[in-house]
Amino acid sequence: MRRWILAGGAIVLCIVVGVVLLAVEAHLRQVPREHEIAAEPDDPLTVASSAQLDRARTSLEEAGKGPVEEMLPSVGGAIAVLPDGVVALDPETGKQRWSYRLAGTGIAAGLTPLDTTTRHDPRQRVVLTHDTPSLLGSRGHTVSLDVLTGEETHSAWHTPQDAPTTRVRLLTQDTWVMHRNNRTVEAFSLQTGDSAWQYQPPAGCEIAMPTGKDPASGVGTLQSQVVVAWQCPQDERAMAVSLDAATGEKQWVEDQVAGNREGRPVVRTMDATALVDTGRPHAARAIADGTVGPYYVLLDEEGAFTRDLWRGDTSGLRAYVQAPASAPPSSSDRPDVVVGHSDEVRYSLRLHIIAELLDQGVLAPEDVPDYLWQQDTGGEARLVENRTGARVTLAAIKHALTSNEEPNS
């Protein structure tokens, strides 16, 4: 009988201890949260300019909601990254639209990329991640927020294998992507937090790693693609592959990136929301200021080459900017790979290189046509202002035609 009593007491004690441990674990994970969402706007917001981002930063800090660690342009407005969360502001009025804050918890945040204009896919997400203490060691927590409303789309607890700041460096709409070393790339699901896939180049080939001075590397992300470029010393060649962001399956392989190469290629992707001047590295700025090497390849989302970057009204810019893959490569040159949606490659890249050259004073305004017709992938023609990228509405075109005595001007 005494044995039964002792055994029963031990079982009860274990249950009590287990309940207490579960309660403590739940308490440790329970981070105080302030979450305000917004209604979806009737019309997509414009991506904030650098001036609007600066004004939004100033207004937040003057209101005592700062310090602001970073300002991110998005299709949902200006996203302010604070030490403990994010706040979305209307870029025109500066008023808060939505917020997500974790009191007393250090966070890191980033934006999933958009490949092209919001007409094709208006959805973009803010990815916020942090670590919390746990009885079994710290735990990572990553949430995805709809950039227009602030509503949670994903929430995942996971092992904190990597620092929060590195978890938001390379994002897609489905995953966050990590460099493991110069041989391995690993992707994690935003929905579950689990490892989704790993990729390694052929044996003996290596991927360029980011450095403190240059965050660019041999890996770049688009909305649903991860582009990896590598170099094979034994073959003196460089190649690139596109992987499905969710599954890691190969979509295309480009074996013509460069031959007779000594350096590892670097991938630069074109994000439709990173075209404003925020100080972040972008393909247009890299090409205009010469950061991209004297030999680079320009690919669209299907892996197709673009060599005729400057044509029509912009053909004169060949004198100012190195055209893709136009110079005989030197084996000591690093082969850069610039990848973007075909709409961005055909028009937006040229537009923003022009803007960069105007800012640098390399070009004078009179050297650049005021307007340029763009034809998108659907065959639709649209008139766009060269200096701002703003689309000229049909109503404005009709008004100009009816009010101008010289219709051809």
C-alpha cells in the first residue's frame, strides 16, 4: 500500500511540475503585443519617395514614437522599423495606417519583394522576426503582415538557428533564405518556420558570400524565385539557376553567364518598390555608378537574355552606361548577374538609370526625352514621364490633344 501511495504521489508531483513548466513556458512566450490593423485602401498607395520617407521618420520621432531604425518603401505606404515593431504610414498625409509592436522586445523587419507593378500583384508583406527566452533555450518567432492592412498572414515559432537580422535579409513571398556557406543555400517556410529546402551547386563550385562592405552576394530573391549564381574554378565558368521559392525546384539554368572566369558572380535583383532613393543597393544605381562590373548579364524572370538595353529614344545613353554583355570579358572581372521581371528590365531599369544619371549630373535634363512610350507584356501601351516614372493618364493625354493647336507635339 505504501508503495502505491508513494508512486501515486510521484505521479501527481510530476503532473504538477509539468503543468508549472508549461505555464512558465507559456508566460515566457507571451510577449505583450499592440496590434492595430487598417481597412484596405480603395486604391493602392503610391510607393513613398525618399522625401516622404524622411518626413515620415521626422514626424514619428517628434511624436515620441521613435527612434526609427529604418524606413522602407512599400505599396502599403511608408514602413517605419522601430526597435520593438513596425508602423505603416500614408506617404501623402503622414498619418498612421497600422502598427505591430512588441513591448520590450527587439525585432528585425523586412519586406517581401515585388517583381513588377501593383497592377499584376498588389500583395506584399512585412516580415517581422524576434527571439524570446524559453526553458529549453531561446525560441524564434516570425510573423508576416499584409502590407496594406497589417493583418497577420503567417505566424511561426521555430528554432533560432540564425540571428533575426539575417532572417529578413533575403525574402520571398513564401520563404526566408539563408547563406549557410559558399556551398549551401537554405530556405525556411514563412508559414511553418521549418526548413523548406536546401540547394548546393555542382561539386567544386562556389557561391559568393556577402561581406561587411558589400551586402551583395551570389543569391538574389524575386517574388517567387531564388536566383543563385556560382563559379567553378576547375572549369573557369560561371552559371546561374532559378529555384522555386517555395519548393526549391529548378525553373531554369543559364550556362552562358560567363566563361573563363576567376571571380564568383554576384546577383542583383530588381524590386519594383526599391526604386526610390533609400540608400539601399539597387540594380539601377549599381549600373549607373559603375558598381556593377564592366561585364554583366541581364536576365528576365524566365532566364532570357536582354542585350539591347538602350534603344529608340534612349539609344544615346550607350555613351554613358555600360551595356549588358557588350565588352569582351577579362578573366579577372567579376561577372555580375542582374535579374528582374521583363517589364522592369525593358523599361523601369532604363528609366531609373536615367534618374540616377540626372542626379549625378552626368546627364542634363535636355538630354533626356520628357516622355517615353512603354509596352507591357500584355501589349498595352502607356505613356510615362521619364523623370518621375509616373504614368500619364488617358484623360491627360486626351486633354492635351484637344487643347493643343499642334496635335503632334
